[in-house]
Amino acid sequence: HATRELVPPDFRERLMLVVTEVNGCRYCSYGHSLAALKAGVPQEQIDELAAGLIPAGAPPQEVPALLYARSWAECDAQPEPQETARLVEIYGSEKAEAIQGLLRMIRLGNLLGNQGDYVLYKLTFGLVGLHKDEARWSSLSR
């Protein structure tokens, strides 16, 4: 549980919601919005994160990690080496590693949720699951 000590629950949920917004997983968005509320993240910040913004009320010490998380997700988990080096410089290697582990974990959840949604969509002939305009989130649709 070292990650929990290095990255408190509210910070963790803000990171999760940043990546989830980029990846567009409806299930992770719902679940992590609830978890964020439980962790004490104000609804206003959750709404900002859902809109693709870094919350104005986020603790200043978290902003570099939140920006890194967004960039990390936008480049398909392949950040420039200098971005990762900057994360380590700001947070130290142990905390930066914990942050990156959380990003990988939510990315996996997003990919599984989106793939499951796409399979559901196909099995039900489009009646359940992804909406037609959301199929772009699934690699199976390419």
C-alpha cells in the first residue's frame, strides 16, 4: 500500500479521471467520479475533469502530475522521455513511479471497459453499448 501513502485517494482519483476523460470510458468515468466524491474531491472539480480541464481548485502540487497524466494519455502512454524525467524531478523517483503505475492501471481499465462496450454494441446490433459516434474508442472498430 505504498502507493496509497505516496498518492492520497483524492489525488489518485483526479489522476484517474484525467486519463479516463482522454480515453472516453463511460464505466471508469462513472466509477471514479463516485470514488472521487468519496475521497473528498468537490463535484465542481469532477465536472472540470470530465470536461477535459485541470481543475482550478486542484492543489498546486498536483498540477504537474495532472498535466503529465493528460499528456501521457493523449500520446497513448508513450510520453517524451523529458516529460517523464520532469515528473521524476518534481516528485522524486518513488512517487513518480507510483503515479505512472496508477496511470497504467486506469489505462488498462479504460481499454477493457471500451472493448467490452464495443463487444456489447456488436452483439446487440447497436442497441446496447457504444453509440455509433463513440465506436472510435475501440481498436476493434478500426
